[in-house]
Amino acid sequence: MEELKNNIIEEIASVACIDASEVVLEMPKDTANGDFAFPCFRLSKTMRKAPVQIAEELKEKLIKIEGIEKIDSVNGYLNFFAKKEGMVKSVLLDVIQNKENYGKTNVGKGENVVVDYSSPNIAKPFHIGHLRSTVIGKALYNIYNHLGYNSVGVNHLGDWGTQFGKLIEGYKRWGTEYNIEENPIDELTKIYIRINAVCKEDETALDACRENFKKLEENDPYCVELWEKFRSLSLKEFDRIYKILGCTFDSLNGEAFYSDKMDEVTKLLEDSGKLVESKGARIIDLEAKKMPPCIVGKTNGSTTYATRDLAAIIYRARTYNFAKAVYLTSYEQILHFKQVFEVAKLLKLDPKYTDNLVHVPFGMVHLKTGKMSTREGNIVKLEDLINEAVAKVEAVIEAKNPDLEDKKETARKIGVGAIIFNDLKNARIKDEIFDLDEMLKFEGETGPYVQYTYVRTQSIIEKAGYVPNIEEIDFSKLEDKDSIEVIKNLAAFKDAVASAAKGNEPSVVARYVVTLAQSYSAFYNNNKIMNAEKTVKDARLVLTIAVGIVIKLALSILGIECPEKM
RNA sequence: GUGCUUGUAGCUCAGUUGGAUAGAGCAACGGCCUUCUAAGCCGUGGGUCGGGCGUUCGAAUCGCUCCAGGCACACCA
């Protein structure tokens, strides 16, 4: 398909005497306008002719292009009609021969991309707000891998900061009232909410919390012991959730990991001569960049989130020699990362690192009642959501396919898939209003719909009971409109992945796989496979196999599993 | 107040580097299961692309401006 496109581009370039980079081809929405189109309008200025005339002249000169059977000139457009059989053959061979490696490239040249994602706060519930960072990050991780990068997934745990001073203070005051061994996160959350309420009323309590954190930074044994306890109990719970989501990390180095790496940051910033004192705090002034100052040292001497992020940049540059480092957080932190990335330029790192720090912000999940806040206690825990989704899927299975084997496992894959897909299908910057009913719809542009389409392909392959020899397929049997639509969508996979990486936007792949599934469903409804004449049946089977491969591949890139039956 | 961001069908959203008649899903209505899984398919209705001005052969897309929502803006992360 790319080859065909390149042929056309080269021919146009040579005939029109322009550079190939100036030839931009489109894929017309309406198939009546061909498979590729070249708008001649932009040439009209330099060539001093009407677009229609240019198109006509180019058409006359373009005598023969490999793989093209017809060229039309319509209203200033040059429309190219591909030889269907060749196009069908090249696409299907590509998919069938490469299987799950279809569309893999080596543009990443094995270089490391650090993906900083998920990053929940220790001792707080893993709620539906954390889901976005986790699923978008995981998808980007897979997307970069597919493009030949080596992704490094870092869960930058929120395991440091004043919040631990608060928890320690709360535990000191009322620790015996709560059973944190039994139900760590829920109980710690109660303590957290309670101490926050106290701090709101009582400034001295807040000071005590800050003092606790300072002690923690200074390795006070009591504080460290409590911190370790909170951390390990929380991680145990997170592990359970990551397992359900099929999520793994290459590093769990959170903020605490950098607590002993701050001095170097401070030293480097001092050396830069840009570190100044202001109102008792140590800051980098960013007025020249039209930003508020970046605070790297608090009045009481302890560090900030920014300092730890700077230490992390140094550490990751040295450890991973990254080609790119992407950070997944909600858009609340846009300014923070702008500041940190600016200050990072003062750390004397090779610019190849500091020029490739990318914050990837995403929209927030709101409840109908407003913003979620652990402090206020109005959150939806992810695990509760997953349980509801799986329960609903189980009910659907019971109604539609009660004889299904492995109902529980299938329900898990579908329920979790529905939740993940729902979070990935829209542009990441969009806010989301949490609506359980909306989330648990399994019809239309949803995860279960795509999975269902995959299951249909597998069902047909199973029923056929054989795999046709690709060498013997008569690809001319797939020249009907439905088949061609599927073929074009199969070919579009590579662009979808590339464009998702370019914009750090997994929704492109999610949209893509829906489109592929839709085109196959239409094909499936309009064309009988099993009882077609043998050569037709074989050709359609190969198409079906290819669709199965690409749907499964695309979903796996999105971090979604496919049941074989449902 | 400053900066960023969002605004497209009743609802949720797509819309390639500006291109041909602005597309899906949901909801509504009407069809399609004695034949490969109806979690499906086909059809109908539904649009001042927030408003205005501008650039251009051509604007949902680019620029300016206004309106509306959201977020951030010194010791939370």
C-alpha cells in the first residue's frame, strides 16, 4: 500500500517537475473518487494555471503507474484508482505473514523511551482518576515498542511529601483507633481525611505535619518505620489492581527514591547561579519565560515535588539514556512540568535529554456531583467499578450465551476491556463525566463490540476447520466494495500507530480498531463465507484471519485482552 | 487578572499537513435471525461546526477578537 502511494508520488513529482515532498496524497472519503487523490490547487500559483487545467495536463502525462488502473481528472483533483487485486494481495500477505508483528517498524532504533505513568499516591485509594494515567501510559508504552523503541515503564509512585507528614501525624494521634493491617488503604484514607479536617481548623496541626515530613527526610527512625509500613501495605493493594489491568512496570522508583538525590540538584542549580532566595524559600526565577517561579526548597528546608522531578530527570538520563521521556498526568500539572522542564536546562545535562522531555496531559474525571477528592471522601474506587462491570458482563453472558465455557475469565476480559476502552476512545485532553450506565454500555463504539467482532472472526475460522494456503488464494475474489473497505482499513493500521505515537494519543488506535471492526461487520453481514464457492470461501477466510490478527494486535496495544469466545 | 485548554447533531465524540456533499456511536423511528454468534447489520430523521472579522482558489481546521465552561498561577503533589 505504501509502495503504491510512493509510486504515485514519484510519478507526479517527475511529471510536474516538483519535489516529491510537495506531493501530498489524500485518501478520498468517497470511493467514487478513487483510492488516492492529488489536489492540484496548490500548484496553480507557481505554475500560473488553473487547477483544472493542471489536473488535465498531468493526467495526459501520467501514462502508466505501477499498480494503478485508471486516473481521473475531476474539478482540479487527480483521482487514482488502484488495481484492486494487487492491493488486496499485498495487504493481506503483509498481515498474514507478519501476524502480531504486522506494522512493526524500526523507527525507534531500539532507543529508550521512558514512560512515566500511573503514579498513584501511596496510602490513597486507586480511584477512577488514576485509571486514565495508567491506561493511556500503558498504551503509549506499547505503541512505542511497536515502533521499534524500547519502552521503559516507570511508576513514579507518590510515596513522599507532606501528605506523609499528615498521615504520620494522624497515626500518632489516633493510630490505635484504626485497623490498618486489615484494610490498609481504606483505613489510612480515613486517617488522612480526618487529619486534613483538623489542619483546616488548626494551623499548628499543619505545622506538625510539615515537621513530620521534615523528620522523615532526615531519617527519623519512627517516621521512617511508619512510612515503610504505609508504603508496603499500599503497594500490596495496588499490585492486585495492576494484575487485573494486566499492567506491569519496569521501575517502581517513586518520589522517595529520589530523596537522597536532591543535594546534587541543589548543587547544580546553585552552580548555575540562578538559585535565589525569596520569601524564605529557594526558587528559580522564570519571569523571563513568563512563568511563576519554581520553588525547589521550602522555607523549612525540605524539598518539593519539583526538586524530586528534577532529580528524576538526572537519574533517568543517566540510567536509561532516553531518546524521549513522556510524563502522563492530568492537565492540572501543565504549568508544573513547563517549569520543571525549563529548570532542567540548568542541570548541565546533554540537551538531547532536556529537549525531549514531554508532558502528556489528559482531562479529568468528574463525578456528576463535582470533582473527586480523596480529602473530601467522594471518589469511585477502580476496583468497585471493575467489579460492577464484570458482574454486568456475567449477566449479559448468562442471557446470551449461557453455555459458554470459562464464563468468569471471559467476563473479566470483557468487563475490564470495556472500562479501558472507554477511557482510551476519546482524545485524552477531554474531561470525562463519570457515568456508570454510560460506561457499562456494550453496544456501538465500545470495547465489547470490538471484542465481539474478533470473536466472530475466530468462530468462522474454527468452523472452517482449515487455514487456506495463502499462495493459492485468488485475490480477485475480494474486489467487492465491502472487502475493499476492510482491506483499506487493514492497511491503515500503520498510519494509526504512527499517528498515535506522534501525538502521544492512543485514542487514534482505539478509533481505528472500531472502524476496522465496523467494516468487517458490514462485510460479514453482506457476504456469506462458509457456504460460498471454494475459491471465494478461501479468499474470505484469509480476509477474516487477517482482521482477527489486526483487531487482536490493536487491542493488545491498547492493553486490552481478547476472549476467543463470548 | 494572566496563561493554558475545551466549545461540531438531543447526548458522547471523530474530523489527517487547510480540500470534493461535515461523519460515527448512543437515544428516536422503521426494517433484517429455518443459513457463519442480533454484544450485530441496513435504513430514516436530526447541523448557524459557540459568535464576529480576516487570510485563502478553498476554513470545523490558520490569524485576530468576543462569548461560555474547565484548569493552573509560592512553599499540596
